[in-house]
Amino acid sequence: GQQLNQSPQSMFIQEGEDVSMNCTSSSIFNTWLWYKQDPGEGPVLLIALYKAGELTSNGRLTAQFGITRKDSFLNISASIPSDVGIYFCAGAPRFGNEKLTFGTGTRLTIIP
Amino acid sequence: SQTIHQWPATLVQPVGSPLSLECTVEGTSNPNLYWYRQAAGRGLQLLFYSVGIGQISSEVPQNLSASRPQDRQFILSSKKLLLSDSGFYLCAWSGTRGRTNEKLFFGSGTQLSVL
């Protein structure tokens, strides 16, 4: 099956810094999704991407569907304390009977 | 609007006891339903999914089973829990019947501790 490599595994940043994380897949995806999970909660969908090269924003968050269709990127600008959590990428290939594959997550910690 | 309810939020069970976790979705019809498990600090592992009433697909062999007695109800069960069943269990749904490669919407999760 597909494999997703998400990096970095963890990030320690100061409030106000920008954040970048990415996911790469071993095969071509038609859908890229980015989720955020707060402690003890279920993941919440942040951004959905459906076209190669697509750039979509949600407030301070911006995600891009890589041109090769094998990668995606998430940027957070001017981080704030509520950005703390685990960010997951997820992707799916073209065919309807394939399930989403999730990355292993990037844990974001903000240093006071 | 669509909502997903999952309960209980926390559960502590002895080894060998049965398990029943329930998930219901409101505001949509014919959803695809999913059970995921998440070990502490780890990623999401798909356990079961269902594209319709009575239709269950298992992704990994394990001590658990799933059932879908109604269109918007998904139940995760075990007859005898093992220590290794501990984890954070998440129910999720997606919108287009039969298509399992769409965006998922997750419940708030159940933290299961088997002691």
C-alpha cells in the first residue's frame, strides 16, 4: 500500500515564528488533506487539496498540493499558543475504493 | 449540519472483559463509517470501515469486531479485551457512499485503558 513520510516528527518553536511541514508519498495522490489534533480530541480537517499545484489558505494556514502529486506542504504563519497539537497529512489515490493513508504526524510545541 | 457522536469519552476495563463502543452520525444519509485506533503519540491505524448497513471490512486481524446495525450507527466490540487493546479509538465518517478516499470527519474519541 501507499506510504506517507511526514516531517519533521516534532517541532519546538517560539510564539510568532512561522512553521513548515511536509508529506511525501510513494505514489501519486489525487487528494491531499491536512488535519490538526488537539490532545484528547479527534483530528479536525484544516485544508483539503484536489489539484496539482493548488495553494489553499485557511486563516494563517496555507497548504499546497505538490506539482509531482507525490507531496504536500503546510505552512503556519505567526504561530500562536493554540496552534499546539499534532498535524497529520492524509492522501488518497485516484480510485474510489482506496482508503486514505495518514502520515505519522508532526507534533508542534510552542516554547514560552 | 452533520455531527458525529462517540461515547464514552473514557473507559477503563479489566483484561478479559467485553467492550462496546458506539458511534452515531446525524445530518447525513448513507455515510461511510470508520473505526481508527491511535496508540499514544502515534499515527492513525484503520481498523474497520463500512459502506453500508451490515457491510464491514476489516483492515487488520485483531481481537476486535465491528457492526453496523443501522445506517448511521457503527459499533466496535470485543468479547475479551487484551492489554494491547488499550489506545485512543476514533470513529469517522465520509460522505459519498462507496467512496473511501474522501475527507473524513472524526468523532472526539474514546480513551480505552485495559488494566
